[in-house]
Amino acid sequence: MADHLMSTYKRLPIRFERGEGIWLWDTENRQYLDALSGIAVCGLGHAHPAVTQAICEQADKLVHTSNLYGIPLQERLADRLCALATMDRVFFSNSGAESNEAAIKIARLFGHSKGIDCPAIIVMENSFHGRTLATLTATGNRKVQAGFEPLVRGFIRVPYNDLEAIRTVAANKSDAVAVLVEPVQGEGGINIPDAGYLAGIRKICDENNWLMMLDEIQTGMGRTGKWFACQHENILPDVMTIAKALGNGVPIGACLASGQAADMMQPGSHGTTFGGNPLACSAALAVLDTMEQEKLVEQAARLGQQLLQGFSSALQDLQGITEIRGHGLMIGIELDRPCSELVGKALTQGLLINVTAERVVRLLPPLITTEKQADMIVAQVSDLIRGHLEG
Ligand SMILES: Cc1ncc(COP(=O)(O)O)c(C=O)c1O
């Protein structure tokens, strides 16, 4: 089927040709409801006219120059993001992993500025931060790391949602300089920490003069019902990474920083050819405008509640459900058994879902989903799970 592509992905036997809103059509013109948004990317759904128009108009003017020169759209986008996130400065990248690479490099520079020769970053079990060498090392999943040893030095791993473990590191390791954590673990299985976890990390970081670095690549851009998930707890990190939904599918990521962390990078410290080019920034600006105009952050919060309540009542009598959890439009339904075959079954019924951590059905529908479509998702996914558990 694809002899000249490297076998990096275990792909489903389907190819899409076009999309509109929450819907996709394959090459046979079959229609699918996309309850995954390209893994939290297409928050505005497919072919949103505002993004399409912005990209087309920008492509007609200028696609790329270089970061050798000033880029007005990049400056505008940085201003907007800093205002939304209450951060000071931004570095633009092309992906989530690259945003995290920038964060890791900031932590290293910060450590050296404190006179620490081998600065270490505290990272979590079950986390996911990307596939570059540093980010796969930060990732708490052996499957992602296996075969790529030697891994990068300078990471200390602790269990997620365990403040005491971080305090223990603080008491014993003088080379720690930062904590890198997802506000909700996405790939790890939609793991939602206890209320107060992020605030607790903030406090420990303040007490130890560490950087608090939040990976909001999956949780950011309105997905949890706030622009950024840390805003549920009124936390301001020192570093925040985003990507995925920022360009609604046009590749762009960002590493935002505040205070001392914002001053670490100097000319020559870091860079990337494509990062923040006019085309990508025009898409991201259109995403921000549309999210504000259509009040999509509030909509994500509302729809998330609707989906959670819907699943709770549709699945309440069913044996085999371990937990139904969600934060805005990040929904995880954990079963007591593996369920990866549900993905293929859903596909034959015209529905795109995902299973992560072997037994967690993960839903990440677009923020533009309507209430009626949310009801359709509840009905279809509940039927699938019922069939799997009772069949
Ligand atoms: C929390 C988190 N961090 C980082 C990444 C890596 O992003 P990318 O695939 O754009 O490199 C992902 C991707 O799933 C993610 O969910």
C-alpha cells in the first residue's frame, strides 16, 4: 500500500480526502464523525472557513522569509498568546516535541546560570512529551524509549500526582532545576491529577527556585474548558509549551516563558528554519480570532459536562467500566480489559475514536461540536463499549 514510506505508524486501512466541521469523507466517499480531531489538533474542525481564508490570503502574499528578519505576524501572535496565557515571551517551533526541546534547553541554561553543571529536570511516570531524543527521554513510557539508548542525561522520574515524591527529590538532589508535567496526561490515559496538584508543584518550585514547566500541548488552546488547563487552578508556570491545536492542523508550536526563564535564550542559543513563519502564524491568528468570536473555550467546558453526564448515565448499569473521567473535551473511559479493537469497530460504523494505555477509550472531539453531535457521540460510543463488554 505504501512501500516507500517508513513503517513508523501502524495505520488503519483508510484514507481521507476531505472534511467539513466534525465530518470527514474517505476516498470511497464514506462519511465519518471525527471524535478525535487528529489527536486534539483540529479544534475548529476540518476546513474551517476562517482558517482556510487566512492561509489562502497569506499564501498569496508571503509564505516564508526567515527568522533572520522581523516577522510582523509572529510578533502579533506572540503578543496575543502572552496576553492569553499571562506569560512574557515566546519561541515558535513547528511541533510539540520541538516546543518541549526549547523548554528543556531553557531549564539547562537556567541550571547553568545557577552554577549547576549537570542540571536535572523532574518528569513523571506515564507522561508523553514527544519523540526527539530529549523528549522521549522525558517521556515516562519504556516503549517509546526502547531501542534508542543511550538516552539523554539529566532527567529524574517520579510518579504522577505525587507531590511527596517531588518533595523527596527536593530534599535529596541538589542538581534538580525544573519540573516538567502535563496538567492532564493525554497519551498516558487521560489521567487527571487531584485538585491542588499543580498548585503544589508551583509551591515546591518557588521554595526551591526551580522552573515549573507545563506541557499544555494536548490540554492547551481551550481543550479543557479554559484557554490553558493551568488556569483552572490559577497557576502561572515559568514555562508553558503548546502546539497541536494552535494552527488547527498547520504545523506550529510555541514555548512560552516568564520571568528569569524568558531571558535564558540569547541570539544563537536556539532556532529553527520554519518556526513562526508567516503562513503558520496567519493560521494561528485565525484560530485565536475564531475561538474568541465563537466563544469556543466556554463551549468546550459546556460540551465536556454534557459528554461526561451522557456517558455516566448511558454506561451506569454496565459491568466492566473502571472509570469515566474528563476535563472539558478530553474524555477517557477506562475499561477493566484491553479494548484497542474498538478503534477498528468504530471505523466500520463511521466514527473516529482512539484507545490509549490499552484500556482507555479516548475522545477529543472538536470544540465546534454541537450538542446534537455530542449526543450522537455518546450514543455511538456507548453502544460500542456495551457490545465489547457484553459481547
Ligand atoms: C502532551 C504532549 N506533549 C508532546 C507531544 C508531542 O507533540 P508532537 O507530536 O507535535 O511532536 C504530544 C503529542 O501527542 C503530547 O500529547
